[in-house]
Amino acid sequence: MSDTIFGIHGAALELRSQRMRVIASNIANAATPGYKARDVDFAAGLEAKLSASAGDPSAPAEPDLLYRQTVMPSLDGNTVELGREQIAFAENALAYSATLEFVKGKVNAITRALKGE
């Protein structure tokens, strides 16, 4: 039922939340030797979640974690570029907030409709 009410926004919130955790992990491991920065392909993940919710048995349950391509890896093998991660985190947080505001608007509209306003 939530798929019909919220459309793709429920799946988008889940993916944005997962991506936030992955980026936060990258930032937390910026000084860990040999750590490889990862990310979530949002478009592919959203497509997979929508296919899974439509009943496609071949759709993956979770999106793949990809390794980031680095411009300048450090000498200790760590591929986290802190500035890039901070930008990705901020962009993802903004997109998460926008999607959450849309969902809140839908919930408020449904609540008003149920109250007869």
C-alpha cells in the first residue's frame, strides 16, 4: 500500500539512508591504511528496489556497493578523498531532506483528507 501512496519516494529514502551510511563510513575511515572508498549507485539501486517491489524475482534485494575511482590515492592505499566525500554527503543529505519533505507533504494531505478538512 505504501508503494501506491508514496510511489518511488519510500524506496528513494531507503537508498539515500543506505548511501548516507556508506559515505559516513568512508569519512570515518579516511585515515585507515588500505581502506577503499565505496558508494551506492543510486539510479541502479532505485531501479532494483522498484523491480523487487513489482515482484521481479531476479531483482537484487540490495544495491551493489561500488568502489570509488580516485584521482589521487594516498601512499598507504587509502582511496578516501575527504573533500569529495564531504560533498557527496552534503548532496545526499539535501536530496534525502527533499524526499522526506515530499513524503511529509503526502502524509499531511492524507491526514487532512481523513479528518475531512
